[in-house]
Amino acid sequence: AWEFPCNTTNGNSIADEICLVTVDTLTGYNQISWEKTLGISTEYFKIYKQNNITSNYDSIGSVNIDSLSTFVDFNSNPNQFSNRYRISIVKSSGYETVPSDIHRTIHLLANQGLSGEVNLSWNAYEGFFYSNFEIWRSTNNSPYSLISTTANNNFSYTDVTPPSGTNTYRVAVLNPNGCNPTRAIERAISNIVD
């Protein structure tokens, strides 16, 4: 059965929402993060991922209420394609809420042009409003630095004169509301390409 948990203070339906999905910089897999709403008898959170063949959402795991509200999808491959995720709440009574709104990861592609320039292209992040994309670059394993920003409706960038050496890139969007699943996370980050 599906039901929305009710906020007892004002009677409105509430459900926890995903803050953002990003590529976890430690594992290289997709990470889903959300903030918990306390006081609604939540037992655990159920994580759903869109099936790339059927477009249905399959349950891929769960996280107990007393755990950090993040989930790493060890079956994801951020270098291959973008993924869509949703979460639901399973209450102590056994009822499950309708899944949250969809969040979709950024998938970044790169190719080298004939004159040595690097052409980047990516898809839109889905799940919250953002004003622009940030383009980050690392040269020879140095820390990433912001090299440019572009409007939220532009999905490509050319690094016309990249530094010599090995350059890796990633694209990010800033969640204007932040995300605090116990530790602060601000940006949804794409996969890394070199």
C-alpha cells in the first residue's frame, strides 16, 4: 500500500526528498543523499533506480532511519550513462509512501579536437533549479580548479588551450538549498573524464 505520511502539526502531506545525486569522489559510484524528516515514524528509506531497459523504477536498496541518509549505488557506472533515482519512506506500520521526485545524475563526455582543444558535453541535472554549470579541471593530478561557468541551458564547453599534461574534467551544479544528510554536501558532480 502507498500513503503519504502526515505532518501532525498542520495536516499537510510530507515525504522526504532527495537533496542531490552525485558521483562519490571516494568510490567513483553514484551517491544519493537526502535530509530526514523526524517524527513521522519512519522505519527505513527505500531507494529506487530507473531501469535503463524498461524505464521502470526498481528497488536497489534501503537505509535504516538511524543511518546516515546517503546511499552509494555500487552497481552504477557513471562513465557509461546518466541515472535517475527516487526514494520512498517505509513507516513502522509497514506502509510505503509514494516515491519522491526524480533526480538525475550528470553524465560528462569529452573528446580532443584537431588543434588540441578539449570538447566537453553533458546532460542536464534533474531534481532542483540551478543557475549555471561549473566546469572544473585538474592537470597532472593537481587539485581541481574552477575554469569556467556556463548558463543552465548550455550543455557544452571547449577548453581551447588546455595546459600540457594529463587533464581531467568534471561538471557540477550547486544546490542552492544545500544538502545536510549529517555532513554538508553542496554540489552534484559528474563523472570524471580525461
